[in-house]
Amino acid sequence: MGMMDDLQKRLEKFGKDVERSVTGKKKPKGGHTLGGAADSALEHAFDASRPLGMTLTKADDGRAEVTGVAQQGQAESKAVRIGDVVAALDGAATDYDGFVAGVAAARSTGARMRVRFARPLPRGAAKKAAPLSNEQRDARRDAMARAAEKRGQPAPRKKKAADAPKSPTVFEDGPRSAETQAAWERAQRGDDRTRRDMGYDPFQAVSSAGTLEHERAALRQQPEPFAGGGRRLDGQAACPEAEVACEALELCVDKAAALTCAETVLKLLGNAAKGDAKFRRVRLGNKAVQERILAVDGGLEALCAAGFELAEDGDETVLLLKDGFDAARLDAATKTVAAAKARLSK
């Protein structure tokens, strides 16, 4: 076996030498290039006095990872993507806690921040060598056959299609490479984090008619219990759904309509907190509700973030805050909307 292994190694080395002589490639100098993901650095300037337009989560390595990007926000305008990682703030390397503290300090002074993101590159992104032409493969095979004949070994046979290795992963639309599979799995994990952080599935299509039975069943589902464990930069309890709704409010082109919407939502939430059942039912067919809340992006979402649920009452659709509602969730959403109203009033 030792002699056969030595002959096989010599044959493989000879084949590589023939390939270099045919293709004109030089033997690489130095060590090896190990496979793995590298980072592509991107740096952008953010206005700390405005919402950053992105949701961050503390990654396993302690850094701040982007898990959500608001539409028409600062992050989206700078092409920040889900999966990007904050690498530095104002030229200094930082982790999640350091970035949160830095944003709080910048907001107190209204200064602009320089944020550098690291974007992981997919494994195998390095440039690969061009495949050999048919003539080059034939020349290499002939050279290997002559070398094998001199050594008294059988000539290597040409591989058939049946001998080719199959892709380890097969999708419905055909086989894909391991790199594609890894990228697909990373995207799925990112989508799962976004669903968990936002409290609902933003990727699920919903019919505007609202007549399908499975959609009606989804409307009857209870909202996720509000843990209240998260904290905003000002120390108040965080309500992620209300934060997203208020960002949409603040991005509204008609600032007067957005301010009126925030004031109306605050009035409804304040009345609902008093405990009177009549204030915990909102008719969506009401003209004032349609003009002041439903016509503005983020208005309906702010009420749902506070615990109101869409329901059918006879022939009309209403918002209900059921008995035993989560008072902590309602309070956190109210404070979030109040902060957005204060910013809109400036």
C-alpha cells in the first residue's frame, strides 16, 4: 500500500504541474488562504437628534447587530442591512453597551455620529480560478495517461456524469451549493429575530378584504404578553411595537396630520387606562377615527401595540381592549407615543 500511495501522490503532483504548464499559471507563493467569512466595512454619519431607523440586538460576541430597518429612515437611506454589525462609533471600536451609551450621549448634545458597520461576506466570496477549457483538460489527461503508462499504471479514466458528486442540498427549484444553503439559513435566522423583536410576522401577506377565515382567526389571537424587561436610552420601559409605529408617524410627510394622529391616539389610550369599558372599544367606521388615525401611517399600529385587538362586532370592525388587559404594555405604549408627540411638536 505504501508504494501505491507514493505513486498516486506523484501522479497527482505531475497532473498539477501539467496544468500549470498548459494554463500558464504560476505556483502561488507563501502560505495558504483559509476559507471563511471576512468583513466589509461601511461607515456612515447619523443625526443623533432623529430616530436612527434601525433595531439592534446584542449578538453572541457582545456587538450590536442590526435586526430590523425602518422604511424611509436614516438607516435605510444609508443602505444599512439586517445582519450588519456595529464595529465602531466615531472611530473607536465599540460593543452593544458602548454603542447604546454613545448614542445617549450624542442625543443629549444633538451631535452627529460616525458609525462604522461590518458586513459579513459569504463564505467562498474570494475570486475563483476560471475553469479549464476542453482543450486544456484533454492535454492534461493525455499527459497524465503517458505518465501512468511509463510507471506501469492504468490510465485514469474520464469521469462520467454519474460519477460527479451531487449537491448536498436540493431545493424545490433545483440543487444549490453549500454557500447558497448557508446564506439561506442566515436569512431565515435574521427573519426569525425580526419576528421576535417586532412581536408579529411582517413578512406574512394579509388580504385587504379581511374575509378569509384564517385571517379572522389571526385577528382573534391574543397579543404576546408584554415582558417590560427592555429599556430605552432614557431608562423607560420599552415597547418595540410602539417604537416602530412612532417611527412611521415621525416619517410622515404631513407633520400636522402626524401630530393630530399622535394626540388622538394619546387621548384614546388615556381614556382606556381609566378602566371604563366604553373607552376600550373604538369603532373603525367612525369618521374622526378614519381621518385622524387610519389615514396616517403608524396610527392603527400604535393602538395595536398598546394592546387593542381588531375584532368584528356585527357588521363593523372595531378595536377592543379586553378585560384583564396588560396595564404595563398600555403604559409603555402611551409613554412612547407621548415622546413621539413631543418630537413632532418641535
